[in-house]
Amino acid sequence: MGDIWVLGAGQLGAMLQHAAMPLALNVNTIDIYATEVPKLNDDDIITVELEHWPDTIVTQTLSAHPNFLNRETLKIFADRSIQKKLLDSLELPQAKWHMVDADISVEKLHQDLGTKVLLKRRSGGYDGKGQLWLDQTENSDLPSDWQGQSIAEEKINFDEEVSIIGARNSAGECVFYPVTTNLHYQGILLASIAPTAFSKALQPQAEAMLTKLMDHLNYVGVMAMECFQIGEKLFINEIAPRVHNSGHWTQAGANISQFEMHLRAVANLPLVIPATKNNSVMINLLGMDFNPAWLAVNGVEVYWYGKGVRPMRKLGHINLSLPETRKTRQSLEQLKPLLDDYYDESIEWCKQHL
Ligand code: ATP
Ligand code: MG
């Protein structure tokens, strides 16, 4: 078998490389802005760690390779409006939404979508960036640089945010991890827990929705579906056609991580239903320096990405997967003073959801 190339050289690519080692798969990551393109062989496979990219020599060359996986799917997920149209056409539930064409008025958006309307850029948004709330009480005009380049969504008053990570191979076999419960802070994922008692009831619904989507796309690899949960019903927030931050807990909490599962799917190796250990917690490390004291906390597994420190930037994560929830709670308490103050609420949230 040839090499596996990952378009993008961030932490997701690095964790795919890490997961490749036990299987002796050769995984290489490529920075989309690199000025030289390595020589690829005909039997190499190309996968991605991101869903939208500018035209560069690297992205052009890699996406033109015959074994560039999920080519058509990635075009859909590069543009939020095309993604939303696809979900509608498959009758998969999602928030009410509107195209933000140049001639649409703020009044019309409020009329159709309610008092609180969220504009999201059609491409390039991540970690809550590329979003703008319109508030009817402020009587704001539509900013010109959002016209034609964004979609508008109703505000969802969700009970919880959840996600499911699934994988599909070229034979159409699908496997899933337990539904994950997620906490966001200022649009950024802060903590995940899986499995939880309440999320078990959502599993069949989540699996059916993601299976429908992956089958329709004839998708190969790991796909993540982020949802809002209201009562017993799930509404899709967005889809990530790649490994996803809300699946990082699988590195500690499952016998096969989402990264290995993705590699198995793209390299046509056997997919198996992952066995989950314990109730796992993942905490993102945002905008802070590395602290060796984290490593002394019982059960803590740290992944540090080695990136430059910037406010609210995802710089690493902590996984905890202990057999006794009592011990997980103790470790969370020990972590509290080792993290910024705004983590206090999320530690409480984790303890409540365990
Ligand atoms: P990601 O980093 O996951 O790619 P993103 O920046 O692309 O995130 P979304 O996942 O669409 O953006 O939104 C980020 C968060 O903002 C959501 O997880 C949720 O907490 C909140 N949010 C998004 N859409 C809505 C909505 N329609 N109603 C209420 N909250 C929302
Ligand atoms: Mg999201």
C-alpha cells in the first residue's frame, strides 16, 4: 500500500500520524501553504484534516490526485449553504435557515427566523469565528460584508449540545462511537463527556441520521455530526467530514481512537465497533501556557500541540478516562486551580454530567 497524505498540517493531522504508528502506516501531513509539493505515487491515498482551503499549489495538486477521497463531499462541506441544502433535501432535521442574499432585509430575517438570528459565514468559520448575532431590539442593518457570503439561522434553545462520530468504509460498513455531550464557551468547544446516561437514548436516532448522510455521499472515513438536542429530538448544527475535536476522548476512552478508525476506513482495513471504556472526559486547553502540574493529576492524559499561545486558541487537550466516576470527579477538582477561572463552571458541568 502507498502512503497516506493528509491535506493540512495542524493538530488533527499530527494525531492521525500518531495513531498510524502501531499499524506501520506511513502518514504524511502537508501544510497547504507549502511552496513545494512532494512527489505522490499512484497508489497513495489523500485525506484531509480541514474542509475548506484556498487555492494553493498544494491544494490544487493533492485534490487532483485520483485517490483524493471524498472529493464531491468536500465541495459540499466547504460551503455552509450547500451543506444546509443537502440536509434539507435528505429531510434531516436542522435549525430553520435562510440564504443571506444581497437583497434580503434584516426585517425579513427576523420575520422568518425570530428575534435572535445568527449569521454564519458560508465558509472559513471555526471555533465560533465567522458568526454574528442579529438582535431585533438593536434594529441593526445587515453588514455589507455578510451579504451574499453568509447564511442566517434561528436561535435554538437547546437542552444540550451533542455529537456523534461515525466511520464508513468503501464497502458501506458503518461504525459509531457513543453520542458525546459537549459544552461550548463563546462558540468554542470546552469540554466533552461520553458516554453519559442521558445520551444513550439518543444513540439510535443519531446513528440513523449520520448513516443516511454517509450512505448518500458514499463517504469513506470518519465523519462528525454536531447536534442540538431538544427533548428527545436531534437537530443537526453542522457536519465535519473529518476527525473532530468532540471525538478526542476516544484516544483514552475507546480501544480504537477516532484517528485510527479514520485510517482504517481510508486504508481499507477492517472496521470494528469500538469498545468504550468508562465515562470519559475531554477538556480543551485554550490560550494558556503548558503546565507540567497537569501531568501529576491522577488519570490525566495530555495532548499538547506545540502551537504558539494566543488568547482562546486550541493549544492542547486533556483526556480523563478512569474506571470510577468518583475518581474522575476528584481529578477534575484537582485540575480546577490549574486552569483559568472560567473553567470552574465547565468543571462543574462535567461533574454533573458524569
Ligand atoms: P466549529 O469549531 O465546531 O467548526 P463553528 O465556528 O463552525 O464551530 P458552529 O458549530 O456552527 O460554529 O457554532 C458554534 C457554537 O455556537 C455551537 O456549538 C453553539 O454553541 C452555538 N450556536 C451555533 N448555532 C446556533 C444556533 N442556531 N442557536 C444557538 N446556538 C448556536
Ligand atoms: Mg461547530
